[in-house]
Amino acid sequence: MSEVDNVFDEAFGKQDEMAEEAKEAKENSGGWEYEQIKYVGLQANQYICFRPIGIPYEVREKFNRPSDTKLILQGRVLKDDEKGHIKVNFPYIESKGKYIPDPDWLFTKLYNAVKESKWVSYEESDIDEAKDIVEKDGKIVNKKGFTGRYVPINSHTKSYDRIEKNAIATTNPKIIPPKFYPRKRVLLQVISRMDKWCEENKHAMVLSTKIGENEKMVDGKKKINYYPDTGVAISFYTKLCNHFRTYRKDWDADFTVKRYESGDRWTEDIYDSAIKTRTPETVSPL
């Protein structure tokens, strides 16, 4: 047998070997078990009691334990069918005292390229007192004293329109689309005092800003799907940190929180307790 024949026999054997491996992988796929994350939500106009665990995300690298608080930068990207969004967690870096999306990551590059802008100086045709653009000392300025503005250079493109609006196909004016650009969220694990689940299962829950739900019929039976927000907003985490930084120096305590609408935005009142409770009557408002 020639050397060429040996090479082809070896190649055919490799093909058979890989086909067998692929078959086994397919047969064995789907056998993994994933832990179902349990959430507790800051329900509107209700008191929720919990105790944080782990350490703040700012020093997470000190131990890097699964239970420690974690910061994520999460954007919402419109699907191609315009019927919903997918959550995308952007890798980030620390720069000048801020956490920002990693400029070298694909989605960050996409966003920056599409949203690129250039400086355009004001002209006489831009003068409009209603918009606070006036002529002053021989210059055309706005109310901040700037002589021009940044103008997006891709505003005429479909890519810009999609990223800027990020809106699903709907005629409902009450639906406010989420932002493509990532917002800071914090994954904070807690021991919930709302029931005995944590105690009985010896497991923590993840605190969520809110938990949406959708009810539908499946095979004639009512089924409820839950859609928790990923963690809590950075604003709530900061408020919680400011509280224990001022009054406790740590968060080794139970906190009772009430979330409610104030004007056109949501806010929270934080109560502090050293006992296991879910009722506001036994805690002192701050």
C-alpha cells in the first residue's frame, strides 16, 4: 500500500471517529442540571424584609466568592422581529473613578460607531430665544455658554434609528422602550424574612427591583411565568450603602424596604432592624 493510501485511510478513520463522537454528544446532550435562581422582589407599596450577605462589589476581588455582591452593566437589545428585547451584559472597566463599558468589546464598539458625533458651531439661522440660543458679545451661544453642539453623523441610518429608539413594534404610547446603552445593576444576595424558604433550604435569594408575571393557559391549566429584573438598580444599592455607612458601618442587620411611586419616578424608604420582622411597626424609619 502506498503512502498516499495510508494517508487517506487515516483521514477516513478520523472522519468515522469524529462522527461517532458527535453522535454520542448528541445522545448525551440536555442532561445537565442548572440551579434555579430564587428571587425576592421589592414589590410596590409593600414592606419587604431581608438581610444582605457577602461583601460589597467594590471589594469583591478580595475573596471573589459566589455569594458576594456583583456589579453588572446590562443593556437591552431589540430583537430582529421587534417583538422584544434580549438582556446583554457588557464587560466593563474602571476609568477615572467610573465603571464604563469595555471600549474594546464588540457591542461597545458598535454603539460608539453608530452614535459617533461631530461638533457643529451655531450659525445665525440657529438663533432661537425659545431654545435659549442667542447672540451675545458677538457670539452665538446657548444658555450654558457653548458656541455649538454635538450632532450625530449617522442619524440618517437604520442602525442609528434602531439603537436610538430601541422600541418594539407597538402603537401603545405608554410603553417606554429600555435603553440599548447598559445601565448599572447590582446582584445582591439576601436572606429573605418574608417566609422560611431561605432558612429551610439553607440558601440565599437574589434581591430584584421588581418581578413581573404573565399568566397563560397551558394544556387547559393556568400557568404563571415570572420575569424578575436582574438585581437592583445602582441607585437603590447606593442608598442602602449610604444608610449602613452612616448608621452601622456594615450591613449585618435586617432591612425593611418599602418601594413606591413618588411623582414620575420610583423611590424607596429604608428601615433598619436587628430582629427578624416584616412589619414596619417594629422598626424605626430613618
